[in-house]
Amino acid sequence: MVIRNVSLETVCGITSRLPDNRLPEVAFAGKSNVGKSSLINGLVNRKALARTSQSPGKTQTINFYNLNEELYLVDLPGYGYAKVSQEMKEKWGKLIERYLQSSKQLRAVFLLIDIRHEPSANDKSMYDWILYQGYSPIIIATKLDKISKGKVSAHLQMIRKGLHAGPDTKILPFSAQTKQGREEIWETIEQVLKEE
């Protein structure tokens, strides 16, 4: 994918109306500190398009990034670590659910999991929930540069097993530092769009 222009077009909070977009959308879900913003910046070759933060839970809205007037990358609120009330977390959950159920243009949901650790209870719930909404989650195993090359295969297997993901579930390792895995993610996105 040649990135000619990209912009943050729509930001939806808990009470916002979701946009009725005409372009296809691919969404990214994941725990608050799993590196969603870094992934989006890496995919579009921008340093600070999506705001990254040392404190987890920075993304509290659904952010729609318009890419070349061809596609939206949709950044969903992080779950898990954010230091917010239970009530607020439930509202974010409802916001994500509303989006997954109502978007007419959503083509794929990528679920980000930290490659270093077994999937958490939250990760498993999110995986099952995406399946329940009728999508086949594509897993991105982030922070690839934090483990040695020799351990990658075992860690990918650990993620597959931890999620009870079938052999058809795609798991793509990615490093925001080295951009390793970027091409494979774009190939997957382009494949999904072609299938339409």
C-alpha cells in the first residue's frame, strides 16, 4: 500500500453518533498497552498520527483514520489496564459493541496481543466476542523485537493455544521498532479488501 495521504477524520466518544462511512473499514482492538497506536503509526509511516502514551488507556474514543480516500483504519478503545472506573469501562465496551454491530463497512477486525505473554482473560473474552459478532479475528502479535528470534514460533503457538484459536486463524508477528511484519499486515488487509 502506497500511503499518499492519511488523516484523522472522525473521533467518536461514548455519546457520539457513529459515522455512516462509504469506504471499507478495518478495525484494531487490543489491551491498553499492547501498542495499537504504534502499530497504526507504523502501518502508515507516520511518527505521531495516532497518539502513543506511557500511560495505558490513552485511546478512549473510536478514531477513524482516512487513508488515500480508499480505506479507514479504525482504532478502538483499549481494554484492560486503563485506570478508569468500571462504569467507564462498561461504556467503552458498549461503544465498541455498537460499532461492531452497526458498521456497514467493517471488513476485518485485528486483535493485538503482546507476543511476550499468554493471552489474558480480557484478550480471550475479546477474541470470543469478535467471533460472536460474526468476524474472524486476525491476530497481530506485537512487540516482536522484545523476544529472541528462536522463541518466536513457540510464543505464536502459546497465543494460538491461549485463545483456543483454530488452525485457520492468522497470527502475524509485528514490531513497531523494526517494522518487521508490516508488509504481511498490509498484504492481509489488501487480501480482505479484494475478497469483497
